[in-house]
Amino acid sequence: MPLKTQEKLRRYFLNAIPPLWNTLESKNKKTRLQELRGIGLLQEYTDHSKPGYSKINTDLLLELGITGILERIVIPRLQKLFTPDQLGYMRRCWEQGQVPPLAYFKKQGLYKRHFLLNDEVNEEAGEPPTGYREPAHIFVQINAQMGFVERWTVFAGLWFEEIEPLLK
């Protein structure tokens, strides 16, 4: 990976909200840290550690570098969540300057509407959400109340313009 690309991705990684571009399965910092420890990363942390996300990000960069973060965390997670056809469709939409319709994400099983009742999430299908939100949220922001895809996430641009081309 070219040094200029590494530096750009490193800066985006450090400033990413949500952390790790929403590619972890876990919903909160404690379980995200456990997930990272479960794949052999950040072993110096204990179950009682309470580092901030900026500390976690800095330590991940020290341990793996941006290339390692992509290779060991981000890319495997995307390959688990999305088929090549789904990524290809989203790339074509990206290149045409359009967001995929919400119906596409629903049909592909990448988004389910959540109903909030008494501060709990009840799922239409009775299944918990995948990751912090549904897989679609890695690439797009969805207005659930009005039922449409608002825009691409920052990560979508990084994926389609910087990361994915390096995989070919």
C-alpha cells in the first residue's frame, strides 16, 4: 500500500465515528474490546480496562498499523457480511452518484427496521441486529423514521476509492 494512502487511511481511522467504521459485531465499547481481544489483539487490556476509543485506536495502530487493521479486522468482516455481488452493486451505485434504495438492503437481508419500545429494540424477525446496527449502516446512513437511504458514509468513499482498488 502506498505510504500516502496509508497516511490518509490512518487519519480517517483515528477520526472515524463510529469506531473501526462500524465493522465490529459488538454494540458497545466493553464488548468491542472483548471482541478485539478474542481475535488476539490488544491483549494488554484486561476485562476491567476502561480505555477510551482514542486510546484503543492508537494502540491498534501501534500493534497492527493501518494495513494490519484492514487485513485482520475490516476486510474479513466485510467479506463475512457482504457477498461480492452486493459489494459490486454498491460500487456501481457509488460510481453513478446514487445511493442504493432501502428496498435493496431489505431484500438482501442487510437491513431490518427496528421498533423502539421502552428503550429496547424489538426486531421484526426476532433476531438481534448484526453489529452496532445492520450491515447496511457500514456503507449508508438510513433515515429509519422516513424509510429511505439518506447518504453514503465516509467509509463508503474510503472503501470504494482507496481500499477496494488495492485488493485487486
